[in-house]
Amino acid sequence: NAGVTQTPKFRVLKTGQSMTLLCAQDMNHEYMYWYRQDPGMGLRLIHYSVGEGTTAKGEVPDGYNVSRLKKQNFLLGLESAAPSQTSVYFCASGTAAYNEQFFGPGTRLTVL
Amino acid sequence: AQRVTQPEKLLSVFKGAPVELKCNYSYSGSPELFWYVQYSRQRLQLLLRHISRESIKGFTADLNKGETSFHLKKPFAQEEDSAMYYCALSPSGNTGKLIFGQGTTLQVKP
């Protein structure tokens, strides 16, 4: 099992460009999450999903959109990237039965 | 407000010394609390949870509801314990969401 995978690993964008980060999990987990990690701020929840076809806002959702069309995939979109979105993005998945999250390796995004 | 606070950005100790990583939380209900760890070049992973009352890699953490704390302790630090440690709170409700603290880097010197 690959667990949680994230694509791409690194990306550099110019201000105003758009991109989509892909998260995939092969553990049949119901729940999926997107976090951003910034120095001194810890991990902050951007959006999350409790099942296929459902999404909800987390702590810092502005400037991001998400979609969960398939249970195993959770996409994070930046429609118009801003320098403030320079960060490391982590995807995670989990289940209702066992309250533990499994994390992907992260995507390092730089917006110039 | 739901909040997790880790007051130390960096904790530096010598090998064999005791370690205490502090975590305080603010939550009106009965939270579930966790410690996650991120070793260099590895993924963030669960270290322990308060419900299990277990000891993992020699670490323990006791939930003190009166002081709203969940400090992580180890009596004798090892160099391989060097990592970033995050305290996290899961609010009640069936979403599995986590609220993370700012993280503490533990540096164990030889």
C-alpha cells in the first residue's frame, strides 16, 4: 500500500497562476484533509471532506477550493495564486472508527 | 475558542536528560488529544493519544483537565528523538478534524 500520496512534490508559481494539488489514498478512508504548514503557525486546516461528494471549510479556506469526486482522491485548487500561499501543503486521511490521521509527504509550493 | 498552544519553539537537551514538551489547550467540551511527530525527511505520524494511555518510544503524556494541559514527557532523551513534535486536539463531532499547536522542535545533543 502506498498510503497517502501527493502530486506534485514541488511547484513554483507566479502570482495569478492557477494549479491543482492532487491527494490520493488507498486505505479506503472516509475522511480526507488539506493542511498548510507555515513556520511558527503549525498545521492549519484548509478544507476537509467526510465522504465522497462532500467538502467543508476549515480554519483558512480563503483562496482555495476543493473537490472529492472519488473517495480515494481529494483535490486542492488555487485559482489565482498569491505570495501568501507560499507554504508546505499536507494531505491526510482518516476513518470515523479510529481517530488517527495518516499524512502524505507534502507539497512545497512557492508563489513568486 | 478552540486552541492548542505549544509555548516552546525549540527545546534543546543533552542525551540522557529528561524531556518535557509542553502543550496547553482551550476547549469547552471533552477533547481527544494527540501528539504527532515529524522526523527529518519523514511524514508526520501519530506518536500517542491520551485515550490509549500508552507509552510509545518511552514517551508518555497525561491529560490534566484542571490545567488543560497534555505535556509530553520522556525520562531519558535519545538522539533519535530529535524531531518536530505537534500537539493536536480533536473536537467532539464526527469529522476527525485536528487542531494543531505551533510545534516544538526537540534537539537532543550527544
